[in-house]
Amino acid sequence: MAHSDLDQAAKAILTENDQGGYTIPTKGLYPYQWNWDSVFVALGFAEFDQDRAWQEIEMLFQGQWRDGMVPHILFRKDDPSYFPGPGVWGTDGGPIPSSGHSQPPVAASVVHSLVEADRTGKALERAKALLPKLMAWHRWYLAYRDPKNLGVIAVIHPWESGRDNLPDWDEALRAVEVKDIGPYERKDTSHVDPAMRPHKEDYDRYLSIVAACRKVGWDPEKVAETCPFFVADPGVTFIFLRANRDLLALAEKLGMSAEADEIRGWIAAMEKGSRTLWNDEVKAHVAFDERRGKQTDGISSASFLALYAGLHDPQTLGALQAHFDRIAERVEYLMPSYDPDHRSYEPLRYWRGPVWAMINYMIAKGFAEAGDAVRAERLRADTARLIETGGFAEYFSPETGAGAGGGSFSWTSAIWLTWASPSHAEQAA
């Protein structure tokens, strides 16, 4: 298919998945509004309808909880094709039925991108309306996902990381006691090959964590104290650090000096705290199980987000360039979600190996900003080849390029339009 035809196909997917101001990831498998999906989708809409891009983010924040949290799922309608639905979560923290935890906070970074690329003359006004909500969400993260002020962000559930069955969660997840769950029927494996999804024993523990949090009424302080799973995640940490830098740029542009000073303090603490995640044997930032005081031993695609977060020191950059080149010799397409040399790597099982387009976008942005245009372009070209080969799939095999998971996927379409498409690259040149 010609690039121009793929451009039109990507636009059509976003339009078809549009539910009237918010976008579902894909029909069937994910019938609701997902947090970071929606935010990435806004980048795609911005290529042809900037007002619609802003609407996507504004509608996401309609579901913000009273304590500042923005949930990972907004259940805007009842759809029995999805499990676990609102009845399983049992939350009442916000105006829209929702899940009980959050997801990687990319919103401030995308809002900043929309302001920088504005063609409407109204972007700053819309950013100004969102800034207090973004500040509240970021304060929530610092209060309840870094209660010990370590300068890193923990997740209370693998789903909160956005990377559900990542090998980094395996050991911490095995320590979760399976209890307080009744019989249940998964719906994801009726839409997708079970070999591409998490195992049942993972799901049992996922639901046990939800039950434990529901037992304390989703009170964020009690959840942080008692949740059986509390793991500092380089993915959320680095996305949050980057989001703080972009939020600072917005606050400065809007003349909000008090907010800017507050954000500078957050950034300084996180730049220092990120060292907690550095594993000197692995030569990368890894996850850290705060309940057990133990680091993981594998490199995930999130390890490469250190550059996206602005950590461009020679040690970090050099180590990531070396890992990049090593992994590039092992697979046909970059960047696998987990190190192909690690014992837990699986090329088609969700987050244990497959390539995800939006992660490649962030990694490439980090390499480009660190002055490494060659590796940034390799990621863009690989992402384009994957989509040309495997279509607008949820994720892809790093070995064959085959598309996997859900099809006609919104954020894959958005990343094509905003970055991967050769048409976009030619316009940006």
C-alpha cells in the first residue's frame, strides 16, 4: 500500500473509532476510553483536526477524580464484551464510572506538543484551562505513588504501568496472594489469540490486587500503604519526568510563576531519584520492588525512555547506545518491549517482547534530543516498515514484523500520522 493510502487508512481508523469526542483503542477488545491511548490519539487527530485533538484530552479529564487522579479506563457506557467492567472495580472517586488506578501520564507532554504545533490560535487558552487539572494529577502521583519521596514513581498494579505482563512484574506479582476473587470469564482471549495475552495465573493476581484496593475503598493513602504490589517503574517514572519538563514549559509560557517554581522542585527531586533505578550490572534503569527492596535484572523498552526524560549524561547515553546496537543485531525490527537476550523474552506475548509504535516514538524523541539522529531515524524507519508489513496492529513481532493483538488500532494509526509516515517525515524535513 502506498504511503498516501496508509495515511488515509490511519485517518479512517481514528474516525471510525471516534465515539463522539473520545476514541476507543479498537472495537471489540477495548470498548472504552483508555487514558494514555486517548492522549496519543490526540497527536494523530492534530495532523488533520486540531480542535478534535484538544477535545480528546478535555474529555479524558472529565473523568478526573476528586483527589486529582485521572483513571486508566473511563466506562462511559456499559459494554458486556469487556472484563473487568465497572462492577468489578467498585469505585466512586469521580463523575464517570472508572477503574481505580491511573496510567502513564503523557498528557502534559502532548498538550505541550499541541501548543507548539498550533494552527488555531486557541491552543494557549485551552492549555490554560487544562493546566490546573494537570497540576492536580501530577501532585496526586507524587503524593500517592512516591509517598517516601524517593524521586521515582511506583505502580500499584501492572495495569497502571500500561505494560501489563512485563517480565519486570513477575516476581512481585508471584508474591501477591490470590484471594477475594470469585469465578470470572475473561473476554480478551475471545478477541485475540491467547498466546498473545497474559496467562490466567497473571489475571488471578491482577484481580486479587483490585480486590485488595477495593477493600480499602480505593483510598489513595491506604492503597499506597497496603497494596500487595508497589513497584517503582522506569516507564512511568521517565514519562512523568518528561511530562513535568513539558508542564514547566507550559507554566512558563502562561506566566504561572508559582506553579513553575513547584514543578522545578519536582524535576530536581526526580533527576536525583532516578539513580535509584540504575542497575550497574545491567547498565540500565530497571524496575525496583519497593515492598522487597529488590531491583529487576532485565532491560525493557522503558529503560530507553531515560533519554526521553532528559537524562542525557554520558553514562546513560553511552550505555543505551550500546544496548540499542546489541539488540539491533538480534531482531529485525526495533524496539522489542523486552531484551531478546533475557530468559523471559517472548516475541508475541503482549509486553514480553513485541514492538509498540508509541514507545518507539518516545524512545526516538529521546535519542534525537540527545543528539543521536541516526538511532532516532532507525526507530522511525522500523516503525514505518512494521506498519507497512503488519498493518495498524496493536503491537508487532520484532522478529517477523507480523501484527499482533487488536487490529485497526487507534494509537498505532496516530503514531503513523504524527511521526512514522514517510509523508510526515518529508513534510518535517
